[in-house]
Amino acid sequence: MSKLSSISRRIAGFAMATGALGILAVQAAWALDVPHDGAVIAIRSAQNDRFVRAGIGDESLLGASSASKGAWEKFRVVRRGENRIALRSWNSGKFVRAGLTGQTLLGATSDAAGGWETFELVDRGGGKVALRSVQNGKYVRAGVGEESKLAASSDQARDWETFQLVAVGADPVKSAREAAARLGCGLGAGAPASKIRVECPMAKLTELGDAYLSKSTVTLDDRHGRSYLRYRFGPERIPEIDLTQQVKEVRIDNIHLGDLKITPHNLGSKSVHATSEGNDLGLRIAFEAKGTEFTCELKAAGSYRDYLCPDLHWDRASIRLTARFADDPAHVRIASMGVTEVRGDWGVRALNGIATDGLNHKVNGAIRSGFDAVVADPAQRDALNKAIAGALAGKVLDKLGLDDKHIQIGVSGGKLVITLSLAAMG
């Protein structure tokens, strides 16, 4: 006898003596491939090789009678515990229940899942299962009457009680994972079995939102001798996101014969870009002139005359704002926003006696106060939330191929968090 045969017999004898074969059987049952919550499946009878359909008769009964998979043959899985599921008709949205009529037939008639709507999956080997009603303990069988109806009526699982669960369409968990990876995001932990949690770093969020924000405009324009700051976020120019705040004129005292008054107007942004500043969102707005940038008036002989200083310019001008998001997993909202920098070099060629540094300090400070007034106002910040936060979240959803139904979008730990229900996908 070969050494190998001897070893084989010893292993087999040890397995039987210790009950290891029983352990393996338990492991096989434990490894039953239960469809995940939200999976869309078709059910094929192992006996007649037909797909189960709903929609038979007034009670939308189930029967194993279809040669192919259509809308009535598709069901969405709702997990009800370990190895337990409910089935929701794809076509009607109703839960499948047993216990209809005296034959305990199955039909897609229920609005909610309870005992009659819950079935235990029992492994039948070879990727096939039996379904046992948790309400009456009976196995579901096909082949009852016309159209091979299904009923929870059998005490044992044989051929008519054996089914194959066939996945229909893409696996939503796999699809979400692949889409998140392409986006530079990942699937987060901590979500219940019925949900997927996608987490995106703030740098990725601002990268996606930059294309949207670059179509935004920020302008300083003149109305009746006063300068106003105006935001328009996004390419759509939504009216309610037209934010206006007056910017007061700047006065510099004791300039030669009187005071200098500077009123900015007709100054438009040439770019608005999003940047990531740690867990915060940064916006850098660069300006360019459109016509006369500023009106300059020098008080002389008791009146202001703008022709005395017609050539005032703001070169290399930019403003940087920082938005801090609230730590709220259910919503994307800005908790605070502030101006962190106003830059620009001022010059007035007609008034050689004015120092550029003094103008920088005075006028840049006035413009900063105008921006601060806008972003500090709660109503204005709400509009900014709609314009900025909503747009950024929307860009992520577009990339993931999702919509805003049955999902939550929020910020947690400095990351954008998207939580979606598997039961709503497919």
C-alpha cells in the first residue's frame, strides 16, 4: 500500500472520529450565498426551468410560468436577518406574501414586510435554494394548479421546492465601489447592511466643483454713485443667488487740498477657482477691469471733482475666501465663511503725491469689509449654501451616476459623505 493511501485513510478516519465532516457541513450551510440588501433577482424553478412571475390574477399571484425575464419576473431583495429575505415586486413595488387563499398561495400584495412576507433561504446545493415561510414553517413550492403557482405548503424540500436565484443587472455594491474608485473616493465603514457609504476627501470635492465655480462671476458695479458687490455662482445665473452688498467708498484725509474719495465700480472677476485648504473649501477670485475700474474724487474748494484723478487702477487683484463646512453627515452646509486675503496693487498716476501702500491698505480693507458683510449675513450664507455646497455635491453624484433620491449627502470628519439605500438602487 502506498504511503499516500495510508495518509489519506488516517485523515479520513480522524475526520470521522472528531466529527469534522459535521463541522464542514455546518460551514457549508453558513456559507450560503444570500443576496445582499437591494439586489435585483429573478427566481427560476429547478423543476420546470421557468422563471417566477408576479401579476397573475387580481391578487397578483406568483407562478413559475415565464420563459424569460421581464419586469414582472424581477424582484428586489430586502434582507430580514441572517438567511432571511423579503421580496418586492419590481413592477408593482408590493411585497410578496404567502398565506393567500386556502392553498397559502404567494402573491405580490403587501405594502410592508412582516411574518407572511419573510422567507428563510435553505441551501439545496449547487447554487440552489429552498424558501421556507417563517410564518407557517412550510416550504414554498411551484407547480400548484394553472400557471404553476407558488404556495407555502410543503413539509419537505424536493424538486418542486427548489429554486435558483439569478442576479439581474449590475450589482449596486460593486458598481458603487468601482465608481467611487474612479472618482478617487472610497466606500466608508459604519453604514448598515442596507446602505452604501461613499466618502470623498475635500480635495476631490473641490477638484470636481472647480469646473462649476469657474463659470461663476463676482463683480463690483456702480449704481447711482455707490458701488455694490454681486455674486453669481455657476453658469446658470440663478436669480436667487444674485447676492448684492454695498461697498462703502474709501476716504483718505488730508491729501493736498482736501480728502480723496474712491468708489469702486465696473470691476469683474476673470476667474473663480476652488481649492482645498485642509478640510475646508477655499475660493480664489481674480479680477480684471471692465471699463473704468474706480472713480476717484478729490475734495477741493468744497466739492468733489472726478476729473482731478481719472486714472486709478487695481493691478494683480484677488480675493481669497475660506468656507468651513459643518460636521453634519446628513447635509452639506457651510457653517462659516470669511475673507482670508485681499490682494492688489493700487496706483493713481494723476496724483503723484499718494503712496501706493496707503491706497492698498485703505481700499483693500474697504473691499474686504464688503465681502465680510455678505458672507456674515445668514440669509446670504443660505444662498451660498445652495450655490456652492449643493453644486459640489451634485458634481459627485453625477460622477457616481446617481441622483438625489433615497440618499443623504453630508460632511463628516472633513470628508464628503454620501449614504444611499441599496433598496432604492437598480
